[in-house]
Amino acid sequence: MANHKATKKDVRQSRKRNERNRYYGKTTRNAIRDLRAITEKAAAEKELSEVASMIDKLAKRNVIHKNKAANLKSKLAKKISTLA
């Protein structure tokens, strides 16, 4: 690692961003897992909007690709529509 002040600051910032992005990603994956476990359609539809918002935020922050976000939301909506 270089000894320039700017480089050291960049390392600190990237470490902080990495930890934050890992937290948001893990939280969203847990929310997706919990949504898939719901068996009642009304509760699942209510939860879907919150999870979709979390997924959109990950795509906006470039934690995941925008197409992956679209695929996740599509699969979740499809699963919820099959619930009785």
C-alpha cells in the first residue's frame, strides 16, 4: 500500500463502504428468505413492496446489478401470485 494520505483515506472509505454494502446485502437476502417462507397471500403482498424497495436500493447503490434486481423481484411476484 502506498503511503500517500489520499491513498490511506481511500482504503478507509472503501473498507467502510464494503462493510455497509455487505450489511445491506445480507439484510435484503434475509428479508427475501422470510418472504419466501410466508404462506398467506395478503401478508406476502404487503411484505413484497418492502422487499422490492430493499432490492431496488441495492441496485441503485450498485451492490447488485439492475437486471439481477429485476429478476429477483419478478420471481418473488410470481411466487406470491401462486399463493392461495
